[in-house]
Amino acid sequence: MIENQKIRPAQVVGPLGEPLTLDSLPPRNTTRWVVRRKAEVVAAVNGGLLTVDEACERYDLTLEEFAGWQRAVDRSGMHGLRVTRIQYYKTLYERQQKY
């Protein structure tokens, strides 16, 4: 039975270097997604605190929406999550791919 159970960390390092736990993640009913909250959810999934499915269910996200957040963090860090800069970072990344 134990082999079927996944061991999860009690906390992971958040995007600003602070410890993140399940209790310190954004509330389930979050509707206003600022950069810090998005980055915290991505860090929780990357660190193994949540699975992608759990994060999508907990925050009522689509898989594509979460994958977009994760891609933005991988490419540009927290700045890539800013809604007002999406087009800028997308263009920058496409230019970098050409070279």
C-alpha cells in the first residue's frame, strides 16, 4: 500500500524565497490573480506541494491557463505573468527563438 502513496513536502520555496505551505497558498475562491498569487501556485506545483490537477480543481483553472502561467514563469520569471506585458514577452521570446 505504501508504494501507491506519494510523499509530499510540507513546504516549498515560494517565488519570493519565503516558505509556502498549503495554508499559505492563495484562497480557493481567488478571482483576482495578481502576479504573486500566480507565481505561488506555479511554485507549489513545481515543488510538489500540489499536482497540476489539484491546482486546476482548487482554483477553477483550465489546464491551458495553468500551462500558460508555467510557461511564462519559465521564460521570463515573475515578470512574464504580468497581463499588461504578455505581448511584449511573447514577441521577445519569438525573436530569441529565431537566433
